[in-house]
Amino acid sequence: MSVFNEAIRNFLSPINQFLDDEKITEIMINGPKDIFIEKDGVLIKTPAKFHDEDDLRSAVRAIAQSVGRIIDNEHPYLDAYMTDGSRVAVIIPPLAKAGTIVTIRKFSAKKLGLKDLIDKGSLSKEAARFLDICVYLGKNILVSGGTGSGKTTMLNVLGQRIPAGQRLITIEDSLELQIDANHVVNLVSRKADPGKNLEAITIRNLVHSAMRMRPDRLVVGEVRGDEALDLVQVMNTGHHGSMGTIHANNPKDACIRLEMLCLLGDTKIPAELMRLMISSAVQVIVHCERLPDGSRRTLAICELLGLDALKNYVVKDIFRFVQKNKDTQTGKIEGEIVPCDYVPSFFEEIRVNKLPFPKENFQGPSWVTALKKSA
Ligand SMILES: Nc1ncnc2c1ncn2[C@@H]1O[C@H](COP(=O)(O)OP(=O)(O)OP(=O)(O)O)[C@@H](O)[C@H]1O
Ligand SMILES: [Mg+2]
């Protein structure tokens, strides 16, 4: 089943084959004659073409109309979420030079779980078990990474591990998260629609509402505005096990970006205090990356330990991806996420709860030491 109805599919006939192929996760149309797809993480240029710019523009107008929006000179771009969670981003000339640009992130009907991430090489068994324990123990988790690195997928996977019986509230811009818990409330923000006299309902508005809905845990799909402050406050006020994703290049940058977002709004909280709040709100950072060979890997699982004497974030690697090799023929990167000889500060909680994760599991393998020595 495609996200688009028959009428729209007629307009989109040059790309219908890509919409129907489950292995294709993203379709990028750079003007009528230049169409790329992403398959198995790799970008491929396709021979598909629209007849001309007018045909492509008609397709885009039909998509906009189907979600009650307009795309024209006055509204030259569109970020639309389809009902199934697929995302469509459009930008038209003169803002885009090559013609109408459309990016479709297809919704994946297959929900990935921890085991899939292990099978795909994104996590090791131990790293997956450790993350499972973090969720079980109600650690507040920030998932960081670049665009399309697998943050939402990771959040979804972690969300599915939330113990039954806890009331979970998810908040996002589109229904991308599919957390299959027995007590979950999904809230979705809304863009303003002046034509219908509808005001925007932001993620921040929804976080405020959620706090009156007795959540045990709050999950914010993507933190990218002043709702950051609310999430940090939620994490600091007893809603253990709350989570969110954030765009950042590495785990330390994730803390800095979260701090920057917290300071964006009309807050009167001084920056030093904010830093202190963040350092006690977030306990675990999971960093995702899309490697040059197209694979999505969990690059690091870290603990945020607080601030050092110079008031910098102290972030310790618990697990980290180590590259072993690169196949020169295929470009495939070989490597593993391995423990880093660091026992997290909450190990005692793991022990007293009798969770099957002995201290030895935090010991790095000897091949990593050998690799470092030979470097
Ligand atoms: N571990 C993985 N292995 C293989 N494919 C993955 C993995 N994680 C995510 N993907 C695929 O990568 C694409 C991007 O994933 P996802 O939407 O989770 O990324 P994101 O970081 O949230 O992106 P954005 O920054 O656009 O929000 C999706 O098609 C998803 O199915
Ligand atoms: Mg995402």
C-alpha cells in the first residue's frame, strides 16, 4: 500500500516503482529529469524522469492539496507529513534553481526491534542488552546523530522496551514513532492553517499538556526548539526514563546543542544553571551515524557524568564503534561496537536489580588494544 492515493499516484507515475519497492527508503527528485533513490543506505541515480517541470509541479500540487496545504509562489515550500508517517519536503523555484525539488522519506511498515539492529550490525548483543537495561532502569536517554542517521529508529526501538504498566506519552511532529506499549498516548503537533483559522500547536504546547496527563515517561520525537527546556525539566522532575532525539555531530555536542535550545526561548534561567540542570537530567547518550558506505551504526553509547571543574560536560564512552577494516572493492566498512573499559556509575543499580550484565561485559576486547598499539 502506498501512502499516496490513486489520483496522486497518477501524477507520480515516473516514481511509482520506487514508492512500491520496500527496499527503497528515500526518493529525491531534483527537478523533473534528475531522480535519485536511497536503497540499502546507498544513493543511486535512476533513469526515471518526469515529462517536464509542469508535470512535476502538478504532482506536488496534488500532494499539497491532499494534506490541506498550498504550494505556489506565496508558499514556495512544503513540509508535509502523510497520515502513515511518511514525510514529503518540497521546495520550488526560484528558491530552488534546478526546478521543483521533492524529498520523500518513505515510512517503513516493518518496525525494527533491538534484534534487527543487532542483525544489521548497528549494535552488538552486549550493547543492545545494555541499552535494554538503561531503559528498564529508567535512565533518561538522549539519542543524537546527523540527518537520516537512524535517530528516530533508535528511539522507536528503545521505546518498545519500556516495561509494561508504565504510562508513556509520545510527542512528535508526525506519527513516526510506533511504540507498541500497552499504555501509550501519542500526541502530534499541528502547523498553523490561517485559511481554517487554526493556530499552530507546538511540541512545547503538547509537552505542557502532557504534564497534566500523569505520564510516567515522556518521549519527544525530535527536540529542535524551545521545548528542549521543558524536556529537561520533565527529566529533572521524576519522570525517569524520558527520551528524545537531537541533531548533533557527537555526544558532547548533543549536550551543547540541548543547552543552546534550552536558552533559545524566553527563559530567565542563567546559562550556568541550565548546564547544571542538563548535566543531571540526561544520563545516557546514544549516538547514531550514517557511515560513508551507507550503513547506519550506533557509534557510541555514553554516560553523561556531570560537569568538570571548568564546568564542561563530562561524557564517558561506555561502548564505541571501532572500525577494523574497509573493503576496498565494495567500500564496506567493517567494525564493531565494543565496550570501552568504563563501568557506568549506575552499575550498582544493575547489580542490585539482579540484571544479567556482569562487570566483565564493560571490558574492551583485546583486539582493540592491539589495534590501538599498532596504530
Ligand atoms: N540501524 C539501521 N539499519 C538500517 N537502516 C536503518 C537503521 N536505522 C535507520 N535506518 C533507516 O534509515 C532511514 C533514516 O532513519 P531515521 O528516520 O530513523 O533517521 P533520523 O536520524 O531520525 O532522520 P531525520 O534526521 O531525518 O529525522 C530510515 O529509512 C530507516 O529505516
Ligand atoms: Mg528522525
